[in-house]
Amino acid sequence: MQFDNMDFVLDSKTTTIAFHNSWVVATKFGNITSASRNIFASYLTNFRMKFNRRQINVVDHILAGAATVIS
């Protein structure tokens, strides 16, 4: 599967920064981040990973819940 124009929004600034940096960190977190970066690069042709504060995610969650009730 090749997906285009995918946006991923995280509420963890540390994870977002680690994903964007090409550092090799010899920890489980570093290994997972590196593997994720490789998977994303292999299967997603155009994507963005960005950070949103947790308070913004609460609003998104409420709006998504309202959208499912309406439809």
C-alpha cells in the first residue's frame, strides 16, 4: 500500500523531536523511533509528523465524537 499526504499529530513533544532527528540512540525508545522512521519512509510517500499540545487533542476528540453522533 502506498499512501499519500498523511498527517500524524502527536501530543508527545519528545517523541516528535526524536522522530524528526536522525540521531541513533542506543535505547529501546531510540530503536522504536528509528524503526518507525524507516517504516514511514518505506510505506508513506508523503507524510508529516507534528506536535500538538494535549489541550488541542481534547477539542479534536470532542469534535470527532460529535461527528459520529450526527452521522
